[in-house]
Amino acid sequence: MTLAQKLYLLCYTVKKEKFQLDNAQGRGQLLRAGAMTELARAGLPDATGGKGWLKFLHDKAHTAETPIRDQLLASGDVVMTREKELGAISINRVSVVHPDSYLASRAVGGGWSA
């Protein structure tokens, strides 16, 4: 599982069984930061002499969630259902498939390493 996928799952609220709908921009920035961290660890981007990576974290950050969610859908870690909010507005509701094992992974030393 990639760092961005792990960070996406950390945004899931187990008690409410959902992702916070009003925080797509913040989640996007977090996911992009995770992806950039993995690239940096692999030695791919060169930070010397550049203007920095901030623009990559903020620019269109709201678009970062969809590919990560789709990867987790494909692996079976999350499921998505179409629901109506307030009887009129359709939304995609994403849920973690095994919330108990997910909670164990969130515990300190629970098996997720960056």
C-alpha cells in the first residue's frame, strides 16, 4: 500500500463510517504530500535549485483523491455506494471494507510503516 493510500484511509472516520465531505481540498493536499514524499525517498524529484514543491501540493489538490480512491476500490480496501442526501442530491459514499483491521492499523505500532 502506498503512503498516499495509507493517508487517505487515515482520513476515514470509523465512528461515522464515512469520509468528511467538506475537506476534499485538505485531503488532496495530504495525499499529494504523501506521493511527493514517496518520490523524494526514491530520489526522483530534485529539490536543489528549484522554487520548491508547494505548488504541487496546492495546485488542483482536490483532484488527488479520485485516483487514490480508485486504487483502493480496485484492491477491495474500500467500497463506494451512490446515496441521496436530503432526498435530492446524489453523493458517492466511500466506506472502509474492514474497519476493525483498519482501526488496529491506526494504533501506534499497528503495522503501517512509511
